[in-house]
Amino acid sequence: MVTTTSVVLGSASPARLRVLREAGLDPRVIVSDVDEDALLATLAGVSPADIVVRLADAKADAVVAEVLASGDDASDVVVLTCDSMLLLDGQLTGKPHTADAARAQWRRMRGRSAELLTGHCVSRVGSTTMSSRAHASAATTIHFADIDDATIDAYAATGEPLSVAGAFTLDGLGGWFVDAIDGDPSSVIGIGLPTVRRLLTDVGVDVTSLWRPV
């Protein structure tokens, strides 16, 4: 009997879901209830790369617990979780949540470069327990356009930057204001396909086995 491995995306991000679907997967979505701000408050002194991985791991813990508690018939499940933050002047920033914070963020980063850090966690879950886990961070350098205050105000007013790490997107309106990137574009959107492929290998899964039938 051939065991089919199913995929769960532990994220509410439509961009992450779109990246995975366009790359041949058809994940089920389970959103974790992790309080990111509360967890961040406990991570003083931790390196930025480790912080985003710890956040991805915490989300994985919550989603894996839900998968196991659901009593699903699936005997082999891969859970994918991520977290992204922008590193500028040695400070990590996540989602601004308000237009004022988004405007302030853009005034700091316009005309400059910063690193978008994305923590990835891949967990393999059986019918009764998690069998293996692998995690890693990916860093991509973002070169921001030197836009004026009126443009920043117009972008913030759209609401798009309020709920994304670093107050920008690459695949939406924010793409107009990114001059260049050095690194993996999919990681900037929210989930790095090369990184996930390597982590899947680490837990014994060939990514091609997860592709939906053509």
C-alpha cells in the first residue's frame, strides 16, 4: 500500500498559499494561534536569524498539535510554517499594523537596503506523533526605492503594508517600490521554495512526491 503524504500550511498568508499552489502543491491551511508579540518579548539577546526560526517553530508546535488532535485518517502529513521580519539598522520589525507605523517604517528604509529574514520549519507528522522536524532561516537583501512622502502616504492608505513584514510586498503594490533584491524571491513573498525543498529532504520527503497530479 502506497502512503500519500499530505501538506498543511500553518499560515493565514494568502501570498504563501499562492506560492505553494503555483509550485504544484495543494496544502490544507491551519492557522496557528501563536501570540508573536508575546513570544518576541521572551527572545531578548537571541540573534535575528534564530528569532524568525523560533517563531516558525512555535507556529509549528501549535499546528502539529492541532493535526494530531484532529484524529485525521492521514498517516503522513508535512506541516510547513514560516515567519518573516525585516532587519534594518540592527533592529527587527514585523507587521506595522497601523498606517502611522507603516509610514514611519517607509521613511526609515526608503533609498536604503535591508535584509528580509524568513524562518522556515518543516515538521513530519504520523498518525500519533511528530516523527521529524527541520528548520532554517533564509536572508534576502531588499533594495528600496527612494520614494517621496506623498508616495509613502498613498501606499500606506491602501492598507496593504499594514499586515506584512517590513511594511512592503514584492508581489503586490509594494513591488513598485523595490528596486532590486539579492536572493530568493519566493522567500521575500513569504516562503522560500529552495529552503523548503532542502528541509523536506532533511525529513525524508521528496518534493516531487507532493506535487498534485497533472
